Amino acid sequence: MRAMTADHTPPPGPAGPGAAGAGGPARSGVAGLGGPARRLWQRIWGRSLRGRLLRSYLAITLLAVATADVLALTALTRSALAERRETLVGHGRVVAGVSARYMLKGHDYLESIARDYGQQAGVRVLILDGQGQVLRDSFYDPAVLGANLANRPEVAAALRGQAATRMEAVPGVGRTLYAAVPVRDLGQVVGAVLVAQSVEPVFAHLAGIRRVLLLVSAAALALAAGAAWLLASSLAGPVATLTEAVRGIQAGDLSRRVPVTGEDELGRLAAAFNGMADQLARLEESRRAFIANAAHELRTPLAALRALTEPLLSGAVTSPEEQGEFLRDLGREVDRLADLAGDLLTLSELEAGRPLPKEPVHLAALVAGVVERLQPLARERGVHLALSGPAATGLEEEALTVMADRRKLERAIYNLVHNGIQYNGPGGRVTVAVAPEPGAVRITVADTGPGIPPEDLPYIFDRFYRREPSRSRGHGGAGLGLAIAREIVESHLGAIQVESRPGEGTRFAVVLPRS
């Protein structure tokens, strides 16, 4: 078919600019980049969060743009070729309709039909007889006239009574579209019309559209890269700041904080970090204060022991009465030192969070035992110590039973009652009550002492805190009793509360869950 389309078929369009030189310049290695360019390269292609986010956004955008371009070009190509096929089939049907009456008569008017319509429509027209032999050619090609084209698929389909199209590449012309239409006379197929036209102009037009799409896609990719860079920076920047702050905390700088820039996940993470840093700072301050206070409290009885033992060792105290008094004082200081060491060990054990050996404990009986133990101290100080409510009658045993470490819970109640007696005066009163609540048991210790000033209430459970330091030391207290009580109660998943008014007394409440 080369001779059939070589002369007057519209010439193919020029080759697209993408046929050669499509590849860009070779990408330079990072080793050849300068300082700023090297840092930018490392930010984009390094292992940082910013680089990974940027590469992910660019890959997704590139995939989306490439997919859209391919789908758009495929749809445009199919639409353009379908329209051209339909047009060629229409041309063939027009020629077949005009030629039908002259096919069997052999009238020379067929030559005029092929020539005139082909020139008018800009296509090549061939009229074939019922055996597929070329009768007329609008190009007057001697090599084609008289040739049998029945072996061409589209011609064979037309001779069977079906219109068909086919596209093939013709040397020197390019991609050419063929449409074959049957010629009928009185319902019988008496021939065929073959119409041919180069579709290179269609592909040249599509190449222009492809260039526009590529330019638009490149611009969209550049905008996406900028947006991805900003987004990646907005995500990676706070993370980098947080990382530096964590390193500062790790190095011991507990003053490091990060700005909270919003209420999103990063903002909440920054707020959580600042809260953690504040808590670490408070814990560190508490640790230092604890060490300082512990050293101070240990130094006091040790100094007293030294002051008491030196006269005995030097022989300055000779009488048995004086020696006995010194020995009794030594015993009291040793007891004080042992109590302080025991309290410190108890606090350390509670803060370690070891599981407590729990058993059913009847709180009314436990509280009654604590009150009985402290009655001598209360009478010595002139304080009336009494039980009230179910603790006094021993009723409602099941409702007042909890799972607890009996020894430690007894220690916590002992500390609260002892504290009420210590800070009370002659004629004062300490009342202890135990009462059931929905799912819990409440233990109340109320005294008629001087009360606690409002400014001291937030600190009374701190270790070594004393609202009256000189008075507390005079009674042997180190400021650990309430701290131990709180640790014990909280280790039982309970809560301890305090209410106080200066001059009216103080009321402690311990709430323990029954389950």
C-alpha cells in the first residue's frame, strides 16, 4: 500500500521535540556541591524527618500528576482517533451510496466520484469490485489500479457486509487510518469503498497538548514541592526543637522548655514535654531538698550523741546518777536516730512501688487498736482521745473491711492520730471515726488544735516539712509522718484529704476503696 498513499496523502507532522534529547543533564553528586547546596541536598535526600516527608509528598504528587497526564492523553488520543474513524466511515458510506448504481454497469462515472470526493474531503478513495479488485483510485496510481486487496482485513470485512477500520504505519507517510465500507445494490454486496487518510496531524496536535500538559505538570510539581517543603518544615521544625530540648534535659539542663505553637498533635506534644520537664524539675528540687533535710536531721541526733558520749569517755561525769541520766539521754537520741532511719527506709520502700502483701483488714478493729496504743500519750498531754461511729461499736464488719497491708495501714492511721495529739494542748480533743461509703470506707481524724494556716496547707504532706519546726523537734518529729501516711494511703489506691481553720482545729480524712 505504499504506492497507494505516497503522493497526495497529507504529509506526516514533524517529529516531536521529545524524540531526542529528552534526558536532562546528569545529576551532580553531592560531593561537588558547595556548603549551602550541600545542606539543602542533605535536608532533601538525607534520613531526616523533613527529607522523608518531602520525598513522600513529591513521590505522591509526581505519581498523581503522571497518572492524570497518562489518563488525559489516552482519553484524548482515543477520542480523536474514534472521531477520525467515524469521519472516514462516513466518507466511505457517502461514496458507496453514490457508486452503488454504477458498479455493475461499468460506467466511467466511478472515476469522477473517486477523484472529486477525494479532493473535496482530503482523503484517498478507492472503489473495489465484489472480489476486492481496485476499479478506481482517486490518486490514479497505476500500481494500485487492478490490484486485489481482498486480503486486507478491513476490505475483507467490507466484502462480508461490515464497515471496518484499521491503522498502520506506512513508510514515508507515517500512521495512516483506513476505513472500508460495503457497496450494496438491491441488498447485495457488489463492492467496497476504501478510504485512507494520514493521522500524523492528529498525533502532532496531541504532541502539542502533551507539551502543554508537561509544562502544567512541571508547574504543579514545583508548587507541590514548595508546599511540601513548608509542610515538612512545619512538622520537622518543632520535632527538631523538641529533640534539642530532650538532649538538654538529658544533659542535666532541667530549665529547657519548648514553645507551644498550636493545639494540634505537635502542640500537645510540646505541652506534654513542658509538663514533664516541670515535673522533673520539681522532682530534682525535691530530691535535693530531701538529701539536704535528711543530712540535717541525721546530723542533729549524731551531734547530740557526740555531746553526750564525750563527757562519759573523758571521765567528766563520775557520779552514778549523772551517768544514768546521760545514758538515758543517749538512749533517747539513739531511738530518735533509729526512728528517722526507719522512716527514711519506709519512704524509700513505698516510692519503689513494690507490691503490697494485702489481706482483709477490719478498719474498725485496726483504728480501735491504734487509739488504744496512743491513749497513754493522750493522757500524758491532757488530750481526750475518743472513737465515734461504727469504730466505737464494732458493727458493720463487712462494710468496714478492705484489702490492705495491715502493718502499713496501721502506720498511716497511727501517724495521723499521733499528729493530732502532738499538735494539741491540754483539754484538747481528738476524735477518730470510721464510716462506710458507697464502694469505700472513710476514716476521719479530727482535732481541736491550733489548726494549719492556709499558706501551709499545700505543703504539709511534703517530706521534712514542719509548720512549727522548733516545736516538732522538741517532740522528736522530723516532718515525715504525714508524708509516709500519704504514700501508704495512695499505695492502696486511696486518697487523703485535709481541712483546717486556724484556731478551730484540723480534720484529716482517709478514703480507701473496698475492692
